[in-house]
Amino acid sequence: MKQFLSITELAAATGLEESLIRFYESEYAGQLPEKILRGNSLFFHPQAIAAFQNVHARHGERSGSGDGAVVERHGYARVIAVSSGKGGVGKSNLALNLAIEFQRLGKMALVLDADLGMANIHLLAGIQPRYTLKDLIDTQLPVSDLIADGPAGVGIIPGGAGILALADSTASERRRMLSAMEVMEQNAQVIVVDTAAGMGVGVRDFLKAADEIILVLTQDLTSLADAYGLLKALQQEGLSRPVYSVVNMAISLKQAAGVAVRFANCASQFLGLQVQNVGYVMRDSSVGAATARRTPLNVFAPNAKASKNIHNIAVALLRTGDEKIKMNSAFQRYMNLLKEKEGSEKVAMKG
Ligand SMILES: Nc1ncnc2c1ncn2[C@@H]1O[C@H](COP(=O)(O)OP(=O)(O)OP(=O)(O)O)[C@@H](O)[C@H]1O
Ligand SMILES: [Mg+2]
């Protein structure tokens, strides 16, 4: 039996969510290998991985050229995780201000505060959230109540003991959280996730599931070494998503470009990974001044250098995104990853 895959394993291997696999199964049975029913569970031949991916690619193309209404209902937001090797390099500022720029560029944008230790997006945005993700699990709170109205129309999802604590939660708590996150993914176009720095496994699992990762670098050597360490760990765990760099607190374009190129060269030479630079942010005293006033930088000082730099990064990111409608959910992938891990831990404990 072992060479066959359960639906969860197939979902993990293809990156498709289980509901989508079931949907393709009913729509495209003729194009997929025979499956096997044992008891109440379905099992799939290993060839099903490639077959489902083919069906998915073709289905995506068709809905991309089809009518807008279908696209709106089924698409998922781009989930962009902002991370770094070292703390204090400017992730939270970048995440919030990027989301605001996306919003100004006409995208429905949310920022999710997933930094468990030091959740502070709401402080930077000057809002006092009523609920956090934890309330969603503990109560029957509707998802929309969780999204706080941020500056410039951006939605803010306060973390609390939130999404990255899911590794320790029960199956039903996870299902609730997942369905909430999927509603958000289906209603937003971009979700920027502010993560904690560093090497925590929880953070890495989330980074692997996100659609894209932005690594925030500074010219400081430890920031570069730690970012490299994080990337290496991700690569060893099978990272397959695009990684971008942003150089923060730069003192000149020349210096920022030097940092970005050196990092990309190391990643390519030693890890075989392409890290595309999507911009830099100058060191700018307006950043601290904005924080002191609990106002996001690009609301407090829209003409400051750093604000313009972040605007350019948002534009660059919108250019790099392909126009195809995203048919799978990053949060579903995250759940699949957690489930897969639990499965292998159980096997290891038995063995
Ligand atoms: N471009 C910049 N110019 C000047 N100061 C900056 C810049 N970007 C960030 N800072 C300052 O650096 C400090 C850290 O910023 P921020 O909190 O955004 O970093 P972080 O990576 O999220 O930190 P943590 O790892 O603690 O979550 C803050 O004091 C912020 O004002
Ligand atoms: Mg932070």
C-alpha cells in the first residue's frame, strides 16, 4: 500500500489543497490515473502527482481567460512573507508600509502580524485592535471582525498567539483558523505577512508555504550571515518558492546594490537559489519619527525618501507577479505541511 498516496500526501506533493484535488477528481476523472478506495479512504498512484499538476495548470489557464466573476470567486491572494535572519532590520515597517502601497496601487491588501514574540504592527499603525487570531479560535467570532481598519484602507490582522502557534493546536482549532484564513485569502489580493526574525522552525514552515518571501537585509555582516543561514535551512528543507531581497537602511544606492549582489551571488553559488532584488530603502530618520507618532511612515511622510523607496518596491513586486489567477491557498499549504510533519513524527515515535 505504501507506494500509494493518501489525499493529504497528494496535497502536500502537488501543493494543491484537498478540496481542489476533490474538485479536479470530479471534473477531470478521465485525465487522471485510477484511484483506489480502501475502507473509506482514497489512495492515489504516484503518477497522480504529475497528472493533477497538469490538470491544475490547464484549469488555471482556462479560468484566467474566462469571465471575471469566476476568477474573483476562486482566486487566492498572493501571500508575501517578510522575514530576515537577524532581528531589528526593519521587517515590520516594511510589511505595513508595503501593504499600504499595494492598497494605494489599487490592490486589496491585508497585513498579517505573525510575529508572536513582538506583535507590533498595530503599534506602528496606531490602532488598538479589538480581537486577535486567538479570539477567533476561542469564540465564534466572524472573520470580518478580526480585520482591523488600518490607515489608507489597509486591513490589519493582529497576530496575538496566532497563526504560527498552530503547530501546537488541536485539529479543530486548526480547521477554524484555516477556514478563516482562506476567507481572507479569497477576499484580498495581497496579504503581506510580518514574521519573526530568525531560525525558528515555526517561522520556516510558514515561509515555505508562503507564495513569495522577502528577505530584509542590511549591510551589517551579521544580518547577511544570518539571512544566508536562514536561506540555507529553507533550501535544505525543500524551499521551492521565489525569494526576493530588500536592502534596508542603505546609505547609498551603490552600497545597497553591492549588498544585494553579494547576497544573490552567495545564494546562487552555494545554494543554487536565485534571489531577486526588488529594491532598497534608504536609512531615513522619518522612519523613527513616524513610529514615535504611531503613524505609518508613508502616511506620516509620503514624500520621505524611505516612503518613495517602499512605493518602488511595491511596484516592482506587482511587476514580478504573474497575471495567472492563483488557484491554491498558501495557508492550506501551511496546514498540509504541519499535518505531514505530525504524521512523520508519529511514525518516528513508533519506530
Ligand atoms: N529605513 C530605515 N531608516 C531608519 N530607521 C529604520 C529604517 N527601517 C527601520 N528602522 C528602525 O529600525 C528599528 C527596527 O525596525 P522594525 O521594528 O521594523 O524591525 P523588525 O525587523 O520588524 O524588528 P523585529 O525583528 O524586532 O521584529 C526601528 O527602530 C525602526 O524605526
Ligand atoms: Mg518586527
